[in-house]
Amino acid sequence: MPLGRAAWAAGPERLRSDPLNLVGRARRRESDITASTMAAPSRPKTVVIGAGVVGLSIAWRLAQAGCPVTVYDRAKAGRGASWAAAGMLAAAVETEPGEEKLLALTLESQKLWPRFAREIEAASGISIGYRGEGTIVVALTRDDAEQLRFSYEFQRSLGLEIVWLSGVEARRREPHLRPGISGAVLSPKDHQVDNRLLGSALAEAAQRAGAVLHEHCPVREVDLSGGRARGVVTDRGRDPADLVILAAGAWSREIGGVPASYLPPVRPIKGQMLALSMDPATPLLQHVIWLPRGYLVPRLDGRLIVGGTVEERGFDDRLTAGGLLALIEGAWRAVPAIEELPVAETWVGFRPGSRDDAPMLGPSGLDQFVVATGHHRNGILLTPITANVISGYVLTGRLPEVAAPFAPDRFNDPHQSPVRRLADSAIAS
């Protein structure tokens, strides 16, 4: 099962530190997961720990299937990483070396997004700002262009639908890009959604479907007995359940009652971000723009999201002059007109990073204790498929093939004996 904190020094190092790193591998294929929950013979009473978009979407799917579901969160629903994100659905331009299996998962989820967006809007009555203009990756210098050309050729060879643009062609699509840019790549299927509206919509839809939501009510510990999860303990008391799902993002290792060897190896990855105010009637940009250092995401309400730093700082929630300077300078180099825009908001978020920057989805190794965390930069993109994978597992006991590489037990310590793991489980009981 997942390793404790001491294991961080070992194993793969997959932290994304450069948002222009586009190298990766993929094979596009038809989605084998539908947006509907599979039928099942039982409807277990379920507790979900975490009311971000991942936890809420799982709760929504399970409630739709007739399961009694209760969701607990330490704060207001949708106000963690889900609130801090940029909402990019960028399966192509987010891909990095060695992420073939992750790209297969992100592409599957990307295909689900149009239908998922329509369904969640209908279920909640809330528009989530889904936009399909696509993403443009820009190269500002000759060196940027060489790197971008390499990435373009590599990704094209893998079947990803991207298009090379000259600087003139890029500025024809986005006139406020700096004159003289060296080149760009258009990724027409990398869309965006307003993640804050998505969180609100999922909370509403889950409750309309019958889920119970307790905000500002942290789970103190998982109630374990006989080597299995039997509920949770909060300030409200003990809440018994047939099954517990851990979807607490970067806070997933803060939950008590579970032996460390069974907790997912997830850590907070700090990101500083800001928003500028455009005129919604005449916005500077229409596409999501990826820069050599950062990205720009235009919203329908006129906000222009500028992100985001990637820092190993634990839960340090302080904004820094250096972080904000890097964001603003990077954005200004690509779109000089931003210098006239007022700053609307600044914030810090904590991405839930795993040891290989990929999510952990499925059984934890303890009976009736399921994990859905570690999505890092892909939490919004992977929301539809995570909801389907985990709800499907709860209802049928099976994981689809595309999710198999992301089982939490991939981080098992090969040197820990079965006897020791059984002892850990016995201590918990």
C-alpha cells in the first residue's frame, strides 16, 4: 500500500515545474466509459471525505444511483484546490515525458466533458462556463520556438490533434498577442471550464440528488474495526457507513484513524495565481494561452486568470513578491495590453501531488476504504472520469482498464512484509 512520509526520498520524481513541457505519449481511442453510472445489486451507505469537485462528483453519481451519501469538508464546499484552479481541460498541452498511461486517462475524461457539462448544468440549474475555443501555446523567442517545434512534432506523431501556427496566424486568432512572436501551436480540443462555478454546480446537483453535505465539519478520523472502514468521526459524532471514500486532496494524509502505510502518498504543491479584470464585452483574449512560463485563461465574466507557480512549500499560504512578479512579467511579455488591467484578486492554492504526479483511484488495501486523490494539475480535467471510475467501483467492485495503472497499491513498499502490514491494520482495529 502507499508509503509513509519517509518514502518521499525514493521513487519517481515527476513534479511538473515547467508548463511548456509538452512531451508525452498517447494513442487516441474511443471512450469505453459512459457518463452514466453502471447498475449494481447494492447501494451502500457511503461517506465521502472532501467536498472538492472530485468528492462532490463522486457523491453526485452515487446519489443518482440511489446510494445514501454524506459528504464532509473541513471548509466550504469547492473552496480548496477546486476554487484555486484555472479550469483548463488540456489533455494535450499538459502532457509530459513518461505519461503515456496518464494521457490515456486524460483523453478519456476530455471526451466525457461536453456531455458532463450539459448534464451538470441541467441537474444544478447553474451554468459552469464551459468554453470550446481551444488552447494556443505561444513561443516568444527563437529558443521557445525550437522547443515548441520539437514538442509539436512529437505530439503529432502520437496522434494528438494540434496545429502549427506562424506568428502572423496566431495574432490573427488573438490580435493582442505581442507582435513578432516566433510561432504557436493550436490545440482545438483543449477547452476550459469555470472551476468555481463547477464546484457550486456539483454541490447543488449532489444535494438535489439526495446527498447530504456538511461544510466546515472536518473528519477527525476514519472508524476502523476488524481491518475495515465502518464510518467516520467528526465534531458531530460518529457517522457509520458501509464504505468511506477519501477525496480530501492535499489534506488526504491529515485524516486520523488510518495507519500511515494505507494513506495515499499525497503532498501539497503550492501555486500562486492572480486574476485581472477585462471588459467582458471586449476581452483581450478568447483562447486559453499557454506561455513559456505560465498561462492565461479568459473567463466569460471578464476575469483573466494568470497562473501559476509550482512550489514545494508545504501548506505555506503566503503570496510572495517574486511569485506575483513572475506571473505578471510572463503574461505581459506575451500580451502587453494587460498592463492597463486592474488586479481583481490574488490567491494561493494547494494541488494534491502524488509521487508520480498521477492520481490514485480505487481500493486502499483496507476493506471498504477507497481513495480518489493525487490529481495534481489535472483535477478539473479528470473530474468526469474519476466520478465514473469510483462510483462504478463502489457499485460493481470493478475498475475499468483505463484506471488500472492508477491503483493506490502501485506505491507499495516491496520491503514491507505482509505480517507488518497486517500488524498495522490490527493496530487500527
